[in-house]
Amino acid sequence: MAFVRTENYTAKNGDVYADVAAWVAAHGNTCMGGAAAHGYTGAHTLLEGGNGIKVVLTYTDEAAHTAHMDVIKGANPDVDLTGSWDHSDAVTCTFVSAV
């Protein structure tokens, strides 16, 4: 059964974007570069207010999600993947849900 993780990425400087393409131009294609390597498909939508994007990652199952989170924690052991963290100098990521 598919397992879905949702995160919101927001600009730290308060910038507002017209659409996902404008966000990608400013911050890169957040989370989408690792899709093939980590077994998920992803989708971005602009957050209400335009200050960030919602990222929805759909994994084949919960084990694939866990494996991906283990890779992230291995590279960033202090990151709380169930809270908020600095994704970069310009972007904060906030966990929304995983089901």
C-alpha cells in the first residue's frame, strides 16, 4: 500500500511566489531530485499566501519511506524529521503528515 509524506517548505525571507515554477527558479526543485534513488513520486503545490510550497512524496510502502528517512538522518543526525528544520540557508521545512 502506498505511503504518503507531506512537508511544507517556506522561504525564510518572507518572499512570495506567483507559482511553483517561480519557487523552483529561486530554490531548486525541492525533493524531486532524489525521487528515482529513493523510490517515491512527488508533487509540488504553492502554499496559500505564496510564501512556499507543499511537497507530497508518495512511496510504494512505509518501508521505502523509512529507508529514505534513514538516509537523511544518516547524513543529518540532528534533524528532527517530524518537526521543522533548516532545509537550506533560505528555506525552512515543516513536517505535516505521514500516512
